[in-house]
Amino acid sequence: MSSAYKIGVAVGITIGIIIFVLLYRLVNKDGKWKTEYDEKQEAVRGKGFKYGFFTMILYNGAIIILSATGFTIPMIHEVVLFTGIMLGAIVMASYDIWHDAYMGLNTNAKGFAVFAIVVAGINLLSALFSWKDTEMFEAGKLQFPFMNLICCLSFVLIGIQLFAKSIMDKKEEEED
């Protein structure tokens, strides 16, 4: 993999983070940078962060054990690390969603849904183009573009849970 490609990946990730931050501000109803949560949500989010953190620890421990036993993980190191981060994020988000602490008090749910769909779509397109150009798998290992697929799948899993939770909440409201 050339240095130019690696620099391109680093620039792409930086631009992605900047776009993420700018769109995140648009998701809040009041245009504030910070999402507001009540005390119950803050407590639940603390547990969600804890579970996400422990997921990352268990994942990294499993990777260390696999590596120590001589098992070759068919991914470059960056993809292995990114997968652990996304697993932790999925666990945290899942816990928060099912305990009513994912959306803040000032979060526009429809805006967030659009944001999630855009992020998932961009990552899916990038992954498909990379797959088409055979950049996804090289030298027996998954390469940088596989991170786009992981990110897409993460947003899809979170979106499915948000959708299911909203349906369940509506049914509960109708029953009351």
C-alpha cells in the first residue's frame, strides 16, 4: 500500500470527522453543539459507556489471545482496532436506546434518522466502490475500505434498534 494511499485515508477520515461534527450540530433542535440529557438519561448513558468500554476490553483481550496462539487475523491492524471501537459503540448505543437515553432532550429524531442514513449510505457506497476495484481484500487481509462497511453496518444496526424501539413506544402509548 502506497504512502499516498495512506495519506488519502488519513485525510478522508479527518474530513469525515469534520462533516460528522457539522451535521451533528444540525441534528439538535436548538442548534447547540451539546445534546442535553436529563438526570435519568445521564445515569443510563454512564452505564452504556461502561458496557461499551468493557466490550472493547473483552474484544482486545480476545484479539491478544488469538494473536498469542498464532492465529492470523485476516485484517490489517487498523481494521482490527476500528472493529473494536465500533463494537463498543454499538453496545453503548444499544443499551442507551433500550433504556430511553439515546436521544437527547433537544435532539430532532427525524434529523438524526436522516443523518444516520446519509452516513450509512456514504460508507456503503465507498465500500462497494472499493469492492468493485478489489481494494477491500489484499494480500490475504481485509484493507482500509472494509472500515466503511463496518461503519455502515454499525449505523444500520443502531437504526434498526431505534426504529424497533419507536414502534414499541408507540404501541405502549396507544395501550395507555
